[in-house]
Amino acid sequence: MLENEKLIGLYKTMQTIRKVERKIEEEYKYDEMKTPIHLSIGQEAIAAGVCLHLRKDDYIFGTHRSHAQYIAKGGDLKKMIAEMYLRKTGCSLGRGGSMHLIDPEVGILGSTAIVGGNIPLGTGTALASKLQNNDKVTVIFFGDGAVDEGTFHESLNFALLKKLPVIYICENNHWAINSHQSQRHSGESIYRWADGYGIPSYQIDGNDVLKVSEYAENAVSRCRNGEGPTFIECITYRWKGHIGTVNDVGIGFRPQSEYDYWISKDPIKWYADYLKATGVLNDKMDESIDEEIDQLIDDAFTFAKNSPKPLPEELMDFVFAD
Ligand SMILES: Cc1ncc(C[n+]2csc(CCOP(=O)(O)OP(=O)(O)O)c2C)c(N)n1
């Protein structure tokens, strides 16, 4: 059982992710953020529950939908928001945008929009840790769409063969853009594929942050003890449309009834209710957490908007290595 400080820490992380994404959503209409965005509202419990058990020097890799992981791993929020505005102070120096977040200081080695592309990268990083004989863990986050890629299967086989310290976190939100999992897979359980390679594999409620935390903790300790990879399929749902700030419910793809069901399973509301029922959180604390996070977000947006843009003559900087 986690101690109260960690329980509250998880809550703050989830609330920060939700509030940052709500603010991005609100500001996006002004068209100053010249980057595609993919919001993960509804999926906050996964990044929060997993990253709770990682050290600063452990590694993570994300996808096109990586704001949550960047925040949960302790990435610099000011640099993240500046990256959304493509400013020189951004975490990718304004060259990457929302889909290319990086903060090596805290082990965020990068996110990539190539679906499935981060899986071999993270597997390779875990191989490096094994060869260097350090006890660093690599976590790779990806969606249910990424398991359709060959790189997924090649990497899993290799990871088990070499007993690599890597954790595969599949955020199964059922949809890859507008294509439902049932149109792409013959079975419903992705974790069984990983199980087929011989990797300890689980399917859990990805909206239950305590469950995610419990499975992640075990997976991390397996890695540190040299026991090899773990696969965790986290069942969840994204509230917003695939890209941007659109709502795509009821227009031919995602049915209203499905959406309503998942809204009723809001991971943050469930967790806040749990913390209040067990006396770990009260309304007063909740209000002050709200204020603290709002201030952090205001500071990050002010920093980003006041930061300089790259100059035209700097266009070719970083294209070639010195
Ligand atoms: C190799 C590759 N194929 C196709 C695309 C186009 N694409 C971008 S996101 C996406 C769906 C990804 O779905 P999933 O992996 O489930 O992640 P989610 O968007 O649900 O987080 C696709 C097909 C791409 N970026 N890369």
C-alpha cells in the first residue's frame, strides 16, 4: 500500500495532466500553437501510475500523444508549453512541437509520431542498459494501433531473448484514429500476443491509478532484478477526437453510448472520491492543490508566450552535426 504522500502525489500528477491539456485545448483556437496536438484527457492514470515508480535516471519513450508521460516523468512544464508555441526555449528548441517532446535530464529520451517507432528505440535503450550493466529501466508507452506494426513483434521477441529491462505499456483506448480495435484484431486481448512471446503479460483497468501503480511497481522490480521484460495492457479511453480539439462522438465513428460509459469512468473523479472516502484528501486540500497547479500552468504559459521565436537565419541550425 502506498503512503499518503505518494497517494496525493499521484492525484497531483493526474490533475496537472488534465489541467494542462484543458488549457492547451482552450488556447489552441487562437492558432498561436503551430503544432498538431493529440490530447490524452481520460488516460491520465496510466502515465501517473507508471512513472511514480521510476527514478529520474530511468528512461521513457512516448508517441504522438505524450503530454501525460512528459509531465508524469517530471519534464519541465515551462519547456513543454514553450515547445507547443515553437519557441527557442522549448524542450526541443522549438523544432519539434507537441509530438516530439524530450527532456534527457529526467530520462525522457523522446516521443515520436511514427506509430510503433518508439518500440525498437526503447528496446535498444534497454539493451544498452543491459550491456552497460546499470540497473536503469526503460518504459515504452504506445497505443493499440502500434501493435499492428511489425516492429512491435520483432522487439518483443528480442526483449525476451535478451531478458532486457524494459516495460511495454500499451494504452488500449480501442481506437486508432477512426478505426476500432475490432476492425483490426481478431481477438480482444492484446496482452495475449505478448504472452505468446513468453513475456509476463497482463490486462488491467487503465483508469484505476492504483491498479496501474501496483502492476508497474512489480514490473520495475523485475527489471531491476534482471528478470526481463513485462507487458501491461491498460484499458482506457480518450475523451477527445484523435487530433486537435475536435469532438467526434456521434458523427459516425464513436457512438455516444460508448463515450458516456467512459465519461462515467473518469479516472480522476474516481480517484478523488476514493481519496476523500479514505480520509487522505479533503475539500480544502483539493482546493489548494487546484490553486497550486493553476499557478504552475499560468507561469508556464506566460513563460512560453514571452519566449523568442527561432529566427529565419537559424533555420538550418541543428540540421547537420558539427
Ligand atoms: C507508421 C505510421 N503509420 C500511420 C500513421 C498515421 N497515424 C497517426 S496516429 C495513428 C493511430 C495511432 O493509434 P494508437 O497507436 O492506438 O494511438 P492513439 O492515437 O490511440 O493514442 C495513425 C495510424 C503514423 N503516424 N505512422
